[in-house]
Amino acid sequence: MNWRSQGFLAMTVIEISRYKGGWKAFEAPGVEPVFLTKDDAISYAQTRVRFRTGEIRVLDASDTVQRTIAFTETDRRL
């Protein structure tokens, strides 16, 4: 029995935040590309979570969650 059949799902969380005149998409230490616009950072994050379950958290200047974009396997079914 594997972890998926037991009901456990790995959840990807990517945080989008301001960073030195741009926007950083933080996925994990060492995986934090910086973009000129917030929309570019969100687009990158949407591509990264495309085939996974997870969410994108857009943070404001005080690092509080301004917006959450959730993704699940049911969102991708035809």
C-alpha cells in the first residue's frame, strides 16, 4: 500500500512576496526565482503546481497572506 492509497497527498506551497524591487516565488530553499512583476511570479507558480495538489500564497509587504490560489486534482479533470 503506497502513501497515495492511504489518503496522504503531498501539498506544494509556493509563496509570492516582494523582493528587492521585484517579486520572489519561494518554493523551497534554493528554489526562489525573482521576477520583475507579480503576474510573472504567479504565472511561474501556476506552472510549477500544474500537476500537483497545493496552493499559491501571495503575500503583501508585511508578509501576511493577501490572496490564496488553490489547486487540486479535481480542478484539472476534464
